[in-house]
Amino acid sequence: MKTIEAIQEEIVEEFSLFEDWMQRYEYMIDLGKTLPLIAIKYKTDNNIIKGCQSKVWVHAHMEQNKLNFTADSDAIITKGIIAILIRVFSDQHPKDILAANTDFIDKIGLKEHLSPTRANGLVSMIKQIKMYAVAFQTQLN
Amino acid sequence: MFDVNQLRKDFPILSREVNGQPLVYLDNAATSQTPRQVVEAISDYYYRYNANIHRGVHKLSQEATDAYEKARATIQKHFNAAHTHEIIFTAGTTESINCIASGYTSILKKGDELLISALEHHSNIVPWQMLCKKTGAHLKVIPMTTQGTLDMETFDSLLNSKTKLVFVGHVSNALGTINPIKEIIQKAHLKGAKVLIDGAQASPHIKADVQALDVDYYVTSAHKLCGPTGVGMLYGKSALLNALPAYQGGGEMIATVTFEETTYAELPHKFEAGTPNIAGGIAFGVALDYMNGIGYDVIASYEAELLIYATNVLQKIEGLKIYGEAKEKTAVISFNIGSFHPYDIGSILDKMGIAVRTGHHCAQPIMDFYNIPGTVRASFSFYNTFEEIDRLEAGIRRAVSMLQ
């Protein structure tokens, strides 16, 4: 199993190959297509992440003490962003998810998406993932 | 002679770059850019005669008071109000609306009815919902048609002797529809109802004559018409404003104060508690002078050309659907392309230096009506060019090819 940090480094390296924003966005759009899709029964209003201009649904389930995430969005770029987050945080122990930092977002040139004015809710997505980790960690304790 | 390139020199921001590309600013319905003349009026105030107004005996205070009151007179003249004291300076459209809504708390009774248009912006919906909750009055909605216009037949049937207030935007922010406010005002008056018109989206494009319209209240914000943010106005007929209770307590708005009783100042001061946004008020006047210097007729005909050109160019893009197809509309194009989310299109356009608005434009009921999450909105100003529309078109085509 790769650590969260190792996966983040991997992503930073992949993004460093791109010369301009267009390539970065195209890659993100492609990543969106690999997103592990949320089952339709979890695609409820309850699972919508607030603070996003586009709709984002995230669901978490635990397998052998590790969290796995599925998600979906009605916007393609947002799908790419959530796919990156899921790649980083899926198949990880809740306590590692809670301890992880997210500085890599800055390094892959997506810092602008962290700004509250972007309203795409990258911050809310990270918060939601960490909330799931808190909830499942409590179950483990 | 209208020379857009000459005019653009008044707006230093228009020559900046965004993401390595020359800025194309098409979010004018959210806020307009500010010409040098207006910025200079603000700095001039702070550099030369910053002082509190209406109370000082000293020279600076007199100069500041004169400039502030001159701005009020400019606004009065622009909107053709009968008296300067009918122009109340506020923090903007939203505060103006809240001021009236709050005043009607003591006037409305249970069972009274308020009519509001389905095209309204959130700031013109929420205060009235709060008012209805407090008073037991009912909020009724004038529905919209698929073209994005008001359903006037239903309006006629909703209007009755219980209707006390009608609130309609002069122009819809999300779609650009120009509403038939004159007809609405006349019909409402026949039933004894008062009318408040939200002029925020109209003011950069249309010169409203409040006396010719016979409108009861008209509100707008300076930042939509080349002025600064944080200042706007409330126009109201003298008799109506006098009958309303004061909105906020504080300095400036009182005549005499004892611990037993306070008597309020005359209009307009009754509604202007505390030290106002003096520089903003002065700059509001300068912004109107700037707009009138170009001429609203000239602005309207140039923007009409921009709208026709942009509509033609954008309609050729496969899958592009324009929302809001009223015959009478301002230079706003709200659209979606196929099933692409407006957020995707807007984010990619931003990367190309093109500023548009995406989302529900604070008018969620309209989006619900069309059953869409939002739109991409390009809103034009007199300082936009045909070349910028070409850049928008190229940008959209590129975004679509990336997203496919």
C-alpha cells in the first residue's frame, strides 16, 4: 500500500510534466473519467457537498479498516478534482487521512481552486472526506 | 462620435492581463468597471477635503457637504425626481429594498398581498418573505414565460384590492429581460397598490424617469453604472417616504433627542443615520456625469449592436442555447452548451482571460423554472468591443473541444 504522501508526490510529478494550463485541465478532465462512481442509491441530497457551484456527491465505506470513496459531480472539471482527492485518500486508514495535509494541491497548480470565491468547493470536499474519516475512526476506537 | 477605443482609455483595468491573456471583461451585470474620473473623485476627496458633513462649521466640512449634496442633485436630475430630498443615499440596492420592507412592517396587515415577479434576484425576494412572516401578509408570484418575460395576463388576475405592494425588477439580472414596468405601475395604481422597481440592472443601460413612470420607489446601486461599490440610492415619493418610519436610529437622522423622545429629521436625513459613505456618494454623482457625458442614447444603440452581433455569433455554436429571448432585453446573454455544466465553461474561459459569470446569478427560481443548475452569463457594457465577442466565441469553442 502506498502512503498518502507517496501518492501525492506521484501526482505532483505527473502534473510537473505539463507546460501549460490547457494540458493540466485536459489531464484533469481525463482523470474525471476514471472516478469511481458513487452508487445511485447514495446519490442523495444528504450526500451533496455544500459550497460547490456544481453538485458533488461523496460516499465512504470501510473495508478492512480502510476507507474507500466513491463520488460524482455534474461538472467535468469538478469530477477531475474529486478524482484526484479520491486517488489520494482512498484505501487509507482513517487516522492517516486525518493526519494528511493537502499542500500538494498548491504544487499541481490548482491553488486557485482553494480560494473561496471559486465556489467549486475543493475545500468543502476535503472537509467532507476528513469528516468521514472522523466518523469511521470513532467506530474503530 | 462614439469611439470605444478612446473610451477604454478611461478604464486602466481593461488593459491588464489575466492568465497571460488580455482581459475580456464580460461580467458587467455583476459590477461595472470604474473609469479614472470616478477613481480620481474618490482620491480627490480624501486628499483635499475629507471631513464629516452636515455639521462642521469649518471649510473642509462645508466643501464635503457641498460635494455630497451636489451628487444628490445630480442623481435627482438623472432620474428626474421632483425633489432632491426624495433621493436617499443608501449602501446599495439591497439596503434600499430592506429600508422599504422594514418600513412596511408597521403598515401591512394580515391578509394583505404583495406581488413579486418570478424574475427577481434573491435580494428582491428575501426581504419580502421576511416582511410577510412578520405581518401575516401573503407573497404572490407573477409567473414567467419560457421566453423569460413576465406573464402579464396572470399579473392582471393576481392584482386585486388586497394588493398593497408590487415589486418588479426593471431588468432581470439573469436574463436581461426589460419588464413592462410602466404598464405594471399603472395597473397597480388602479388597485391602490404601491410599486417598487429594482433598477440595479437597468441603470447602466436605461435612464429611468421616475416622474414619467409615476413609480413609487425606485432603487439602484452605483457600482453597476461605473460608480464605486457600497453606495446606492432609494428614490421615493415625498409623501410616501414621510409616511414610512425611520429605518435605522443614529446620528444625522434626528432633529432633537431627549431621553423621553426623539423627533426625526426631515427627508432625506431621516433615512440617513450615521456618517454616510461620503466619498462614495460624491463618486456616484461623478459616475452619472460620466455616463451622461457619453449619453444613454449612444450607449443603448452601441450595446444593441453588441447584443445582436454576440447573439448571432454565439447561436452558431452547436448545442448552444440562449435563455431569455425577450424582444426587449439589455446586452446580456445567458446560455448553456449541451449538457456541459456552466462551471466547466466558465473555468476554462477564465484561463483564457475571459471573465463571465456562471451559476444561478442569485436568481435560483429562474433556474428552477428552466430546470438547469445555472447558466453562463456574458453581460456587455459600452466599453466592450466586437473583437472581445470574437474572443468569447473562440474561447467557448475551445472549451467545448476540451470538454468533449
